[in-house]
Amino acid sequence: MTGLRSALEQYLSMRQGLGYKYQHQARRLAQFVAFMEMRKATIITTKLALIWATLPPDRHASWALRLTDVRGFARHVGNTDPRTEVPPVGLLPPLQRAKPYIYSDTQINALLAAALALPPANGLRRWTYHRLFGLIAVTGLRLSEAIGLQRDDVDFDEGVLTVRQSKFGKSRLVPLHPTTREALRSYAERRDAHLGPRCGSHFFVAERGGRLLHQYAHRVFWRLSRETRLRRPGDHTGPRVHDFRHGFAIRTLLGWYRKGIDVEQQLPVLSTYLGHACVRDTYWYLSACPELMEEAARRLDRRWEARP
């Protein structure tokens, strides 16, 4: 085992011991160490870090993220090897967050209707995706959180979901509207009647009772997007499942603005509900949606007009 590979194991163990999942970072850093080994390089330098981070050349969006991973690892290695160079911040353009697509109610209804038309006609699949995408749209859950729900995480009596160990290792409670609770209850009854003892421990399951996989959920969503003309055949970009979450956040903020609620005071509440690690991630929505900016500007104008 090379020195860098041993150092990587120690680094990952430390990060994960602090509560970080660090799964994607671990995969990328393993690729970086393999790159260093192929070059027979034992010392991290800014030049080598940049060469690796900008591979492949057609994926500009991930370059800054890859270099950020190396920067953290290099700081760790530098504690024991002073020859290590830590790549400075600002060498590459920062990762730009994708502009959220805000679905209209009509578009959401069309997607859910298309989900109910999925084959087979007598199967569970169409109900699974109808309820899955519907739940994400009305609660703002991440896809990973929704498909990770266990049966016991859905409390029909109290009308609450328990989201465990989400993106930042946090768990939280998510209250459900009565109509959402009843929709999930009907799905659970249909699921159990369809699968019986073959049903796994997850709440949302595949046709034969196993857990849903991210890649299949995305493929189904892309199919529904094309069927409802949100995407054209052959499009590689377009509205995403994650935009349901963005739409939920922005509709909530718009509703508060229009009701005259103090948005600044309520932002930490929304941040907690969404499972953000920091409230600044929730503030991003204020600048990500022109309609929100307009509402904020109107409120500011009213305050100025009210001053003596």
C-alpha cells in the first residue's frame, strides 16, 4: 500500500468518524490516488492536482468540486509531509448551482397522471412512482430521502415522516398534510396486498418488493418528462426530480411574502424542514427565483413608503 493510499484511508476514517457520509468524495479521492500511483508520484503538488481535477476535459462543472476534494485531503497529508502543496482557492471557476425549474400545478398533475399510466396495468410500479413523485412535490424531500424511507418511518396515526441520516447525517421529522397521509396509506395497503410476504422493509418498493434504485427512478422520471413534453426526445438536460424540492421551497417563500409573514424570521424554520446543514443554503432561493426577488423588492418599497 502506498503512502498516499494509507493516508487516504486515515483521512476518510477521520471524516466519516465526524459524521460525514463522504461517499462521493471517497470515490473521487480514490481515483486521485490511483492517478498519482500511475504517475509514480508520492507528493501532492498543485500542478498534479490541477491536471487530475480537469479530467475529463469536457466536464467543466465538476472540476472545482474535484479540486476541492484534493484540497481537503492535501491539508491532511500536509500535517505529516511538509512537502505537500495545498492547491489554493480560486484556481478554477466555482461550481455553479443549476437554475431551478419551477413546475406549474398543471405540469405536476400531468407528470403524476403519466405515472399512473406506466405499465404493467395490473402492477404496483405505476402507483409507486405516482406516490413517490407526488410526495417529493408536496414535502420537498430529496429523492434519496424518499426512496430511503422504511415502513416504520411513516407514522399514519400522527401524520409524520421520520427522515433518518439524510444528506448531512441529520434526522428530522416531516409533518404530512391529511391528504398526503391518506395517499401514502392507500399506497401501503395496495403494496402489501400486491406483494404480501415478498415486500421488503422499505416504504416505496420495486415491482418485486426490493428497494428502489436512484438510477431507475431517474429513468422513469425522464420517460414521464418526455411523455408530458417537459423534455424533447434526445434531450440530455431539462427539468429534474430535484426541481420538485426547489419548487416546494420557492412556493413556500412566495406564500409567506404574499401573506405578509416575516420571511427572515421564518427562514430557519424552512431550513430545518428541508434538512439544510446551514440556513445560507435556504437563503439561496431568495436570489434563485426572479419572482421572489420581485416580492422582496415590493416589500422593501412599502417599508420605504411607510417611513415618515
